[in-house]
Amino acid sequence: MDENHYRATRRRASLVAPGSDERKARKALSSNADEVILDLEDAVTSANKDLARTLVSSLVHEFGRARTISVRINGLTTPWARDDLIACGTLGESLTSVIVPKVESVDELLEAERILFTAGGHHTTLQALIETPLGVQNADSIARATPRLQAAIIGYADLGAALGRSRSALPEHWLAVQDRILIACRAAGVAAIDGPFLGITDDDAFRRAAHWTSALGFDGKWVIHPAQIDSATTAFTPSDDAVDDARRVLTALEEAETLGSGAAQLDGQMLDEAVAVAARRTLARAEGVTV
């Protein structure tokens, strides 16, 4: 598999839908979210696990060729995880990725990869949901576990409960965790995705949280209601002004190099490689590429 395969997948807004509710799942699949996540874990009761797996498989076959679909499986310590992975493996290229919840070690991802590959999921990638203190502690090794890994996501609800953190904590109260995950992802070359806001409305609090992690450098955010898609997409898409500025920076640097100048200037400011890196990242994000 191409180690840069994840670069083709844009995840500014990833909408989560319960895998046991066909109406909600179809509504999600008809939305303008970059990615739809069909959930076999938290959104599905124990009695409905098999039914949800069958429904999700059918929906992926129906919609997977036309849009990005991922499946969140049950945790690897549960009795449903193996069957989830085998079912996902049979979906071929219709399924973009499998999201493994509560990842705490490299071995968990490698085990998921092994089962998925054996079942035929040769092109299906992985995402790691980091939502425990041990997972945060091991973020560096998790992010480097396998070339099949596309992204790591922060799971605030479970992590907050484990840490004893208030559900009303502000975005800045999570800065240490957010930076920890972001740095691990950037060092490993995988996408960093912000987890879901605990509210379901597109209000000022949601938009503030989305813009906060976008400014930190995250690539996208999970949303749990279609009303939040547009605000999340806007937050993680560079503005037209930012794109224009990035192009001007790179043009000025190219012109300086052509002229053999030792330094480049733009609007009275010196330009260096750090500025160029930021400009290239802005253009890449605008084009839907993670760098």
C-alpha cells in the first residue's frame, strides 16, 4: 500500500451516524460532509450489533464508490470486534477506513490490520481513536504503528471521564492533550482530527471549538449532527485571503531564487523557509491534501 494514501482523503468535517439506524445513516450519506462515519460501537446497543453490521455493510456497498465512508468498529477487547473487522475486510475498495476505538498500543492496531488484511481489506486504511490516558501517553508510537494508519482522533468524552475533567471544560483546557496528539501526528505524517464537540447544535460554542483546533493546526473535526457540517468545513478550510497570501509568499521566494538573491521580502517582511513551509501547508489544505 502507498504510505501516502491518506493524503487523498479530506476530513474537514466527518459526520458520525449510528450504524443501526438506516434513516439517519442514509441522511448522513447524502450530506456534504467530507467523510461519513458509520458507527458500530457507542451508538449501537449490544442486542443490535449483528443487525448494525449487516446494515452498514449494505450501505457501504451502495454508497462507498461515490463518497468517503469509514466504519468505527467495537473495541478490540469486545466480542464483536473480530466480526466487525472481517465484515469490513470484505467490503474492498468501497470502504475507505476502519476506525479502531480506545487505542492504547501499537499491538492493537497491528492486530486490527492483520485481521482486516486476512479478510481481504488490502486497500482499507486505519484510523486510531485516542480516548484514554494510556493512549495519549503512547501517542507517538501509535501514530507510527503502520503505514496503513491515516489519522488519529481525540475522543473527548471517554478521555474526559477518565481524567475527571468537567464536561463544561473549554477548548483551551484541552491544549496539552491536543498538542500531544498533533505533534505525534505531524512527526509520523498522519492526519490529526479533532474529536466531536459534546453538543449537537451549530452554536457559538461549537464554532469556537472548531476554530480553536483549526488554529492549532488540526486537519478536521468529527461532528455528530448535520447542522454542524458547514461550520466545521469553514473552520478547516483556508480563507481566500490566506490562500492568496500563501501564493504571494511562494512567488516572492521563487523570484528571489531566480534572481540569485540571498533573501526574499514581501510587504516589508523577510521571508524564510519556515514561512514557505506554512504557505505550502495552507495551499495543500485548500486543495484537500494533508501535509
